[in-house]
Amino acid sequence: MAEEPAPEGTPPASDGVRRIRSRLADAVIAARRMLERLRLARLITAAVAQVVIAFIVWRIWVWRARRRRR
């Protein structure tokens, strides 16, 4: 019975670890970019909400002022 040689094409374990670390680093970078976009979206949403609220308050104020004049 002949001894079979070990396959030479198998990568060492450190290549797998490097690949996983690389993917994790890419995921962290992508998460940070997403957080920046999310912060910007929240800021824009808050600004729009404040403008809408101010407009509604102004319309109520105008409506009440017209009622008082009559």
C-alpha cells in the first residue's frame, strides 16, 4: 500500500484567518459609512419636521388672528 501525499493546494489556516479579518474590516468600514448616512438622514428629517411644525403653528396663529378681528 502506497502512502498518499498530502494535497499541496490546501491553504494554511492563516490565509482563512486573514480572509475573515479582511471581511470584518470591510464590514466595519461599510457600517461606519452607513452610520454617517443615517446621521445625515436624521438631521435632514429633524430639520424638515421643524419647518413643518413652524408652518402649522404659523397657520394656526394666522387663523386665530383672523377670527379675533371679526
